[in-house]
Amino acid sequence: MEDPLTYGNGLDVVERPVTRAEAGHSPRACEDLVVAVVRGRR
């Protein structure tokens, strides 16, 4: 089985800022799958 986290193949995990529309909502309400939330570098 190939590694699903190999860059460019299968699943890519990226870090991005929250948008104004997403602020204050549950991560489940986002269109993207949320793996982690970083606040204040934590």
C-alpha cells in the first residue's frame, strides 16, 4: 500500500488561515476537512 500522505499523490495536508466566513463556527461547518486548529502557535 502506498503512503497516502506522499506529496502530490492522494491526500495532501496543508495549513491555511481561517476565513472571515469561517470564524466563530465549528470546524465541522467548514467545506475542507479540518485536522487541527492552531491558535497562538498552539
